[in-house]
Amino acid sequence: MSELILLKLGGSVITDKTQPFTARLDVIERLAQEIKNAFTERGDDLRLIIGHGSGSFGHEVAARYQTHKGAVGPDSWLGFAEVAHAAAELNHIVVNALRRVGVPAIRFQPSASTRTRGEQLMYFETFPLKEALKHDLVPVIYGDVSVDAAQGMSIVSTEVLFDNLARELTPSRIILAGQVDGVYKADPNINPDAELIEDIDRTNWEEVETMLGGSHGTDVTGGMFTKVRDMYRLTLAMPPMQAMIMSAEEAGNVEAVLKGQMVSFGTLIN
Ligand code: IPE
């Protein structure tokens, strides 16, 4: 049986979070090649669903319109379209890069297939995605807007979509590849001596929970704390699934984990 991996390319690594609408094309192309290399080595032994964040595309616009808070003003629905467009623009860049190196990527637009209620994902139409996966394609999803039954609209992050997919598809691993090396005991941007936590599990969860703060920059979907907490809960619910939070900045990291190599970086959650 081949291994199924859900891989997120964080918005912080594929965009320049300090410059609106700026994709890091060199990084995206490198990551696409690393993904291709993993497929070349593993062939049918690897199945992959890719998700990516929105970084300086969607987050900027979503913060401007307060899309995560719902239909709060006369411009909210215009904002809904603007955020969806920004997220899709970045998605085109990512999918193009994957296809150029020969990864059979196919995009699934979350805003066309999800429904939330009070920012909680209530429905996600996954049948077409699962069919694509079954036929050796590589589905690509991304953080997007969603129609929300309680507040008009909301934002769905890649992690929330992955959570839903993981419960349906039981992957062996979820890999969240971003800009930081993993989960730190303190914010490494503020405290450069902050220590990396190598493993998060039942034995240290409570301690980790109290240590974590939010990520910096404009992030309307919760930052590091929510990410770690949700992944921890998911791995608790679905053993032996593991989640890993790691950096994609270092060339070769993503390739190594996709190939299933033993690695000594990142934070493993299980
Ligand atoms: C955010 O998605 C989606 C929008 C703001 C439209 P994610 O939460 O998955 O993205 P990043 O990784 O934080 O950019």
C-alpha cells in the first residue's frame, strides 16, 4: 500500500510576507522540483495532496476587509471576491510550477466546495479530489474564503482543510513546511536563543500549550499556536498518523521528508 502524505507549503515560505502580492518564485520552483524528485524516487509508493497558504496574497486583503469576521460591512462581499482572487492567483503560480517540472497537479478551489458555520468547517466536497488522487494526480488545495452559514463568510486555512481530509483519508503523515524550523519554546524572532521542541506528545503537551504565542505579520487564521494545537488534537484522534512542522527554507528538506528519510530537523507531533 502506498504512503499518503498531506504537504502544506506555508504562505510564509512561498511568499514574501512583508511585500503585498509577492511570490517567492525561486523558492516555489525549488520546492516543485523537490516534490518531483521524491516522486521520481518513490513512484507509485507515494501519494500526495499539496496544500498551500496565502501569505502576502490572501492575508493582506482578508485583513483589509475583515473577511474572517464575516459580512461586517457594505464591502464585505466584494472583499470575499478579492480575497478569493488573491488566493487563486498564488495558486496558479504554485500549480504552474508543479506542472512545469512534471508533477500532475490539479487544483481544487476550496471556496467552491466548502461551507462553514461560525468559522468551523461544516462541509467540504471531497469526492472529485479523492477520484483525482486515486488516478495518480496530485490534488492541490489552498487557504481560501468560504461561505459561512452564521456570519456570511469566513476564511478556511489549509490546516483546517487538511484536518478534514486526514479524517477521511487517513494519511500517514501531515507535513507543514514553512519558514521556521519547527515549534520553539519562545518566539525565535524575538528571542534568537529560543530552543526548538523536537517532539510534542502527551508527555509535554500541557507545557507546550502554555509556552506558545502567535506568529508575527498579518495572519487571519491563527498563527503557530492554533496550528500546533489542531495538529496535536488530530494526531491524538488518529494514531499512528504523525504531523511534522518544519522549514522549507533549507534546500532538500522537503524532498528528504517526502522520500521518507530519517531527518534531524523540525518538530514531530504524535
Ligand atoms: C489563509 O490560508 C487563507 C487566506 C487568508 C485567504 P492559510 O492559513 O493556509 O495560509 P498561510 O500559510 O497562513 O499563509
